[in-house]
Amino acid sequence: MATMTTTAPRSGDAAGGAEIRRHELAAFLRNRRERISPEEVGLPRGPRRRTPGLRREEVAHLSAVGVTWYTWLEQARPIQVSVQVLDALARTLRLDASERAHLFQLAGANDPMPAASCPSVTPAVREMLDRLGPIPAAVQNSRYDVVAYNRAYGMLLCDMDALPPEDRNCMLLAYFNEDWRSAVVHLEETRRLMTARLRAALAGHLGEPAWKMLLKRLKESPEFRRNWERYEVAGYRSKTKEYLNPHVGLLTVEHTDLWLAPETGSRVVMYTPGNEETRERLERLHRLAQAVPAQGS
């Protein structure tokens, strides 16, 4: 639950600008709340509903914040807003990338979600991803954010292009995306290992907003909580994996990490064919993927 903390009063133009931003933020939240129907978020409309869109208490509940606190936010009260709360509100209100950026700007906060451009994803890296052709490859960081990928990777486990950037995270997909989960042959073993790697990587990022946001989302899954509470840690290593792709069938691949920036965990993840049958199927997947323009590369 968000803490109801008021900001200290300020004077001059800075105070006036902050007040204007608070009122703009309040109006923006009200507008977007009224655009979301109860049915869109799985709530019954009910015969006595008069409010267009969602009620304040419904937004607060879906975002896991206090009703009073959210009411204050829509009343332009001088309260501080954490990036975790802003992220939750952006997802509840189904904001697109431009709207999300506007929300964070009005709140005077930096969005810690992975940006569309990553320092490790240079034009040369993007060209390398494309030239790998039928070999699925992506750039990931230590949080498992997928910040760039080629066409074959975009169709390997799910339709990556159909996901908003904030959901292109292998941990979130492994626990919440049905297509991704169905494609991983050894799902429970994979999720346990990924969780152990995430815990090991977390040690270098304690308290960082982006990590706190990711963990908050993941802990909505009972399966993740169970694996997280094992307190297992693991490093990265090459591994043979099996995926059941809906387009071409069973794939046996060798997972390899090529490190771009070890200090941030940025790496190119590649899946090379483990046998001739998989090689042929990956080439067929690549041909299918070429027919659809990719957004990740």
C-alpha cells in the first residue's frame, strides 16, 4: 500500500509549477480512469453504476494502493508518488508508451522500465541479431528484460511483437503468459532455475526501483513466491533446452550467452539447433517470421 506522505511546501515558481503538474496529473488520471470499462478489467458493471468507466476505489484496489491515497492523488493533494505505484497505475489504466511517459513526467519521476533504446543495443548489435537469421537471438539484461530481438526469437515462445515493452520480460512471461508457459517443455525446472538466477543477480541491485517493480509483479504468482522462498542462487551457463513451438513443433536448442556488458548483465542470448531436425524447423520458423515485419530489431 502506498504511504500517504505530503511534500514540504515550497515557494516561488517551482512551487507553482509543481502545483500545476499535480492538477494536470489529477485530470489525466480521472480522464483515463473514466475511459476504462469495468468489463475490460474483469469487473461486473452492476445495475446501479453511474460513474463512467472505473470508480476510484476500483482503480485503487486493482493497483494495490489505498483508496484515500488515490483519492488524494485525483484531488491534486501534495503527496509523493513512488515509481512502483506509478507503474501499477499505468498498467491498471492500460496506458500506452506515450501515456505512460506522460504520467511519469507529470509525477516528476523517472520511469525505470527498460527503454526502447538500451546502451548495449547499438546499431551493430541490431544488425548482428538480424544476420543470425534462423537462429533465435535476443538482448537481455540481468532482470530478464528483453530489450531487442530478431524475427526468429519473436516467434519462438510467443508473439513477442504483440506484447507491450513492459511485459517483454522472461520472468513475467514464464509465470504469467500462457503461450510462453505452454512452449517450455520443462517448465517447472526452468522457472526454478530462472528464479535462482534472478536472486543471484538481485544482490547487485538491491533497492533499485526497476527491480522492486519487477519483484512486486512477480510476487502476484504463488508459483514464483514458492520458488523465491527457496533462497536458491545460480549463475549463467550454457544449457540444452526443449521448446514446443506452435508453428514448427519440438525444438532442441543449445542456449548460449554472449556478454555485452557484464557489469549490467546485458547479454546476447542465442538458441542454436541441437540436431538437424531442429535446424530445419528453425529455418522454417525464420521463413514464417520474415513474412511479418518485426518490432524488436
